[in-house]
Amino acid sequence: MTEVLGITYAVPMSFSAIGAIYSERTLDEIGGAVPTTWSELLDLCATAREHGKVLFALGNATPWVTQLFDYALVATTVYADQPDFDELMDRDKRTLAASGWRTAMEKYLAMNDRGCFSSQPLDTTYEDALDQVAEGGAVGVVQVASTLSALRAAAPDLDLRMTALPATDDPEETRMPGAVSAAYGLNADSAHRTAALRFIDFLGSEEGQNLYNRSGATLPAIPNTSFAVDPAVAEVAERQKAGTTVPFVDQRWHTTDRGCSVVCLSTAHAQAPTGTNELSCRNRSVPSERSTRS
């Protein structure tokens, strides 16, 4: 549950990630292996080109895709050493330009210079990029975990694997963006409050968490030992347990959008005052990765 000053506002449902999704078949075709270091990553770009392919399809014609490589890289170049970077930046003690953000963007450009990406990414949509992976022209794509479901719909025979995108030559330093990607809340003024509270309690249960995540490529936001992890996201599950993930960075940035009504999610907080509470809202543009309120 998400709590502010002791009041419950949201029940988190799914834990997603941002990382490299590889087609195991195409990886085998080029004789490659999943890279665990930055140098291995660049070498794999060259190997893919030698076999007439690219390592990553890049669909930057779809605006929200443009953030993903930076997010995947700064997990390591910024937050591995400075998990409190956002707080320090809020206090004017850090800047983006003089931080690992610059390093990440320089690495993004270096990957472009080394031919890691498909041609004309600004004319390539999200859907086009997935087609390139499904058809074997690209070994993989850097995306959110829910993209695994879209790729399987396009090419059911693909074996897929999601891993962290390395940014240094020390695998122990690698971090992966991983965070709650869907949550439910109840309008405090709902006409069906009692029934909705029972449903919210179910969503927070082990059964509810497992049912919600069983058909996708996400994990329960409230981990439990009975959930059958999709092999494609085994590394995500391992990192969730080991604590080697960092939140999606914009989830901790300040926002000026104010307009969420208070939501009460559990019977313990059903009588919480609702007159003065409002939460900052964040409109995320990634499909299937949005918080939902009932």
C-alpha cells in the first residue's frame, strides 16, 4: 500500500522494469550472448552488424520511447552510487549536466555512433520497432516489461529474455529501473464504497496480486513466494528481491499538476478525513504502465 501521513492512497498491483528485451533465436543466429558489461554490449552491436542485423530496434517516432535508453542507463550511471540524487538535485546540490546523466547520454550517442540501432529511428514507431524484432532484423529492443506481451502477440514462437542494460564494465554496478507500474485507488465519495473496499482488499492479497500479473510479463508489486515468475523476466524478479533496481526516475520528480481527489483503500482508513487532502498527479504516457483509479 502507498501511505502518506498514515492514510492509504493506493494499492500497488504490478512491478515492471525497463531493460533490454532480446530474441533468444536471433541472438543464437548471430552467435551472441547477453552482455553483462558495457564493452560486451558494444561488441555485440558489431557482431549483429556483421550478420546483417542491428542489436536494437529504436522507435523514436513514438515520443515516449525516447526516454527509455536514458532511463535504462542512468539507473547505473547515476543511482547506483547516488540513490538520493533526486533529493540532492531538489536542494540544488546536484545538476543533470554535471552528473551521471551526462554520462548516460554520451553513452547513448556512442551506441548510435557504433551502429547499435536500426536506421532512421525518428521515422520508426514503437510498433515498427517491435516488428523488426519479431521479424529477426533486430536482436532486441530496450523497452518496458509489458512489451513482452506485445512481442508475443506479434510472434508467438519467440523466446524472449529481459535483462538490465549495462553501462559500465563491472556487472556488480549494474542497476535496472524497476517500479510499480499499476495501482488502484477508490474514490472516497464512491456510491459503492463497501463493495469497492472488499475488492481493494482482494487486490492487495496474495491471490489478487498473482491473478492480476499471471497473464502479463510483470511481477506482483507485493512479492510473494507462490507467484510463478515468467522466465522472460527472471532477472527482473531476482533484482527485485536483491534490491538492485531503482525507481523509474520521473516517479520521484516533483510535479505541479494538482488534481487528485483523496482515495481511501482499506477498511483501516475508511474514515480518513477527505476535505483537505489532494495528491500530486502524474500522467504517464507509456501504454499499459499507468496507474488506474476506480
